[in-house]
Amino acid sequence: MTTYIFFDEALRMLTNAYLLSAVFLIAASGIGLAVIETIEKTGER
């Protein structure tokens, strides 16, 4: 029994994965910048 993935379904899955990775990268960079800013503020005192 072989299961085939149709082209439109595969394209939808790839698009969703791309968009999720972009959102994850934006969120991770925001968290990283917040951490760096917090470290810099504590270093000044």
C-alpha cells in the first residue's frame, strides 16, 4: 500500500512550514534582543 501526496497538499505543507519557521525566527530574535537589553541594563548599575 503506497500513499501519495498530491502536489497542492505538499505545497500547502511546505508553505505552512515556511511561515511557521519565519514566525518562530521573529519571536526568537525578539526574545534574544530582550535578554541582551536586560543584560546590558544590569551591567550599567
